[in-house]
Amino acid sequence: MSLRLDGVSRVVGKEVWIDPLSLELAEGQLYVLLGPTRAGKTSLMRLIAGLDAPTAGRVLADGVDVTGLSVRKRSVAMVYQQFINYPTLTAYENIASPLRLQGMAKAEVDRQVRETAKLLHIDHLLDRLPVELSGGQQQRLAIARALVKRASLLLLDEPLVNLDYKLREELRAELRDLFARQRTTVVYATTEPLEALIMGGQVIVMDEGKVLQTGPTVQVYHRPGSLRVAAVYSDPP
């Protein structure tokens, strides 16, 4: 899915959450949304997904205006910082749920569930309920359910922040390689410059609701367009 944001903004009360901005996201590309806490990353992702309506501007998917279209009618999957799983379903059934809604054959559901669970290192936990899993395991379960859906647009809002350091390092590389093999358009939000560099792709640098600079991730790191971009891209600033 290609995506175009045309003069999109978001104002809540008297607060400007997203300054008017325009972006073009090409089909099958990885975009890293980099910025500090409260930069507007989550607000922008919610506008892209259709969870919130922009105050002004339009969102176009494959050239079609979807600004007022419900998120349920879009081919979108989203993973949040805080894991969201179905508490009464086993890990297996959580991952299988979007595939069953698609009417997929039982054998293919089983293959994709087990393949995706193995990627996320939870294949030995498929018979457990979410309450029986650790926080990190529940987050991996949420990621698995989003990945298996094979949506045209995948949004990940700091998905690895609750995982331990070693697993985070492993999954960064594995997810990057997985995204490269798929034709899904991916928007991956992070506060960490190192994570942005590991993920690669294109970067969208944000701060205080504004897009400061876009371009190839490594290129923007080496050639920031302003001191503000350089500060966002450095740890410590």
C-alpha cells in the first residue's frame, strides 16, 4: 500500500498535536519514525491508521481518499507499546484469530501460526493463556498476531520497548529482515537512534508534532539538516 498524507494536522482543544505536514510513503518500504517522547509519533500513527480523524488535510491510500474511512475497513495492523491480547484465548488462538477471520484453511492457519511463533520465540508457549505469560512474552504474542495478518500497512509503536535487551537486539535484526522479504509498507516508531540505524530504511525525524527531516536513515544520521535533527538523532542529545 502506498500512502500520502496531504496537509494533515491534529489539534485537540487548544493543543497542536500534529503541525500541518505532508508525507509520501511508498509501497513495500520501511519507514522509521524517530523522535523523543511526546514528539507526536503515536498521534501521527493513529492518523495514518484511521483511529483518529485529522483536524485538516487528507490521507490517501493507493490514491484513494480514506480520510473518513473506519480502521476496520482498511488493511492495517498495529502493535502498541502496551501489549493487547485476547485474555480468554490461548497464544495459538490469539495468533490464529486474524487468519480464521480471513477464512483460511485449517492446515495453512496452523503452518503460519507455528512459523510466526517460532520467529518470535514463543512457539513453546502456544497452549498458554496470556495471563500465564510474562510481559515480554505477551508483547511478542501481540507482534506475532500483527505479522501473521499480512496487512498492506503495518504500524509498530515502539514494539520492543518492554522486552529485555538481548531479545530486543535479536528481534530488531529479525524484523528488519522479515520486512525486507514482504511487500508490506511498515512504519516503525522508536525513541532510540541506534534502533533506527539498525532497522535502516527511510527515516522520518519528528519533534513537538513537526516533521523535521526525512530521507534514508543512515544518510540523515550522517547529514542532519539542523542542530535539532542532530539532537534527536544522538543519545545523549
